Amino acid sequence: MTEKEVILTQDGLKKLEEELENLKSVKRREVAERIKIAIGYGDISENSEYEDAKNEQAFIEGRIITLEKMLRNARIINNEDVDTNTVSIGSKVILQDIEFGDEVEYTIVGTAESDPSQNKISNESPVGKSILGKSKGATVDVNVPAGVIQYKILDIKK
């Protein structure tokens, strides 16, 4: 079975690489020290500090494996590759809600770096899927649990 391609912008790649480096160089050392201290308390069969540290160690190692796999399967989207004629991954898009007139700006990114609180939405999200490949001026229907929202694409930027 082939592994899923992970689409990243340059910023997303940098953040994942920094997180991986931090986990390998800082967090591993910290948790190893916590385990060493917890072992010093004696009987580890009833030692909650030891259990907590071992659980954190398992989480860190799992995250390291996940990040390494994502970076191995990464396809990097360069800003120069972004087309301002149609919405693609890496595009900054200004949308207007047809019903209420509200405007919002989203950056379309891969799922690995989506962060709605930063207005970075995934290409696989309902809005992302609906606007990919569309041009400035297009009106799109976005299916959401409450029904359908219509957006007009006001602008596409790099």
C-alpha cells in the first residue's frame, strides 16, 4: 500500500522540521530525565510519575515516527507555483458570503498544516474542496451540516 502524499507549503515544511528537531533533541532528553528520576523513587509498579513519563515517551516517539513519515512523503508547494487565476493549494483567497455579505480570507493548505484559527484551511475541507480550481468572480456552493452556504470568490493572491 502506498503512503499518502502530504502537501506542504514552505512554512508548513519548516514548522514540521522544527517540531521534529525539538522532539528529538529536547523532549526526548527531558522525558528520559523524568524516567530516571521516577525510577529513583523505588518500586515502579505503583509509581505514577514513572507511568506518566513512560506514556509521554511513547507519545513523543509516536509523533517522531509520524513526522518523519510525513516529511518523507511531502510534496512542497512553492509560492512561485501558485496561480492567481485559479484557486490552488498555497492560494490566499478572499471570499464573500452571498447571504450575509461578510468577507473572509483563507489560505488553502494541505491537511497537515491546516489551522482554522489562523485562517489556514485544508484543501480537503468543505470550503477548500468547493473552491479549488475555481476562478475569481465564481460563485460556489459549500455543503455544510446546516445546509448550503454560497460564496463568491472576490480575489486570489499568492
